[in-house]
Amino acid sequence: MILDVTAQTGLDVIAAPSPNFNDRKTPVSLILLHYTGMESGAAAIDRLRDREAQVSAHYVVREDGRILQLVGEDKRAWHAGVGSWRGETDVNSASIGIEIVNGGHDFALPAYPAVQIDRLIALVADVMTRHGLGAECVIGHSDVAPGRKQDPGEHFPWGRLAAAGCARATPPAGEPVADVGSGLEAIGYALDPGLDAVIEAFQRRWRPACVDGIADRETGSLIAALADRT
């Protein structure tokens, strides 16, 4: 089933159904952002609609801002894989998955075009409103799968989403957290992938200028500030 988002909200959404979905087991509580990580948008969309690939997403946002809907929001798309956020391990059931066409780390991590981010913000804002979600519910694939996934990458303009109310803003840094692991868990991260991998994922989101997996003072201060506001 493809939800008629155009009729509900006025967004210009193109239906491009994928067979890769099943029933949700939990209500929607997250919006999970990805990059496609392939050489072209066409190749990524083909894969997301290929029954044999067994992957999908609810939406794809192309470089020119066109939005495709592959799976209805009432269904469980297959985009997150193994991961965890705030104790939820069935991230596919709990989330709306949005793939953003971008070559990612395998293809030089290109910049995201402004028009693409404009349309992404419009889509994220719309999903947030319809599902009653706050800015803290918008996260990246790397947040739920540290060490395994890097998307949407350190070049992703989280600040633009935050300015539009569609992601958490970076808080002012204070005193470093006393226990890095406990602070990361308070924010939502699972420590199973190993602390270094989780620190790196945290930095990719919150301190993208230096992603080294080292819990330096700046990293510890950001962890403390975000944990205090969770």
C-alpha cells in the first residue's frame, strides 16, 4: 500500500512502489535518514525496488528534489538492518526510512544539493507533524548502527535541518561527561558495537570536523550536554 501523501499534505510525491515490506510491529517513533551510497540515483532506486535485494525505504529524495515513495508509511520498510536506538532493536518497525541520493563514502562523499535538502526538510517536517514526532526523533543510520554504517555522513547538513526544527540542534558544550558510555546510552546509543565505534558515530553526527573515535574534551562536553537534554 502506498499512502497518498500528496492528497494528505500537498507534497509533490511520486509513487514508485517496492515489494519489499511487511507489517509494522510498533508505532512510528523515529525518522531514519540514509544516503543511498551508490554510483547513481537510478541504480539505488532500482535496488530498493528489486524483490531479490530485500531492501527498501519509505521515501527517496533525489538530487533535484524529487521525492519518490516506495513503501506506505503504515508498513515496515527494510532499510535499517541490525541496529538499536533507545533500546529499540526493531528499528525498521519503529521508523520511517528516507534515502537521500548521494554517493556517500564509496563515491567521494559529494555535497548535498541545496534543493535536495530543501525538499528533504519539507518531507521530514510533514512526517513529524503527521506522526507527532519531535526533533529528537530524527536520526542517522550511523546512529543506530555504529561501526557498520556511516550514512548520511559527516558532510550531511544537520544544521539546516535543526534550524528548520527537523533535527536536534548542537547544544553549547559544558563540562565533559564523567562516564562516556553512560552518557552515550542516555542519548540513545547502544554500546554493543564497542565504545570506539559508538564515539565515532556520535562525532559523525555532532562533531563532524574530526571523526576519530577518541573521547576528547570537546566530545565529552557534547555528550554531557546532549545527555542532560534527553
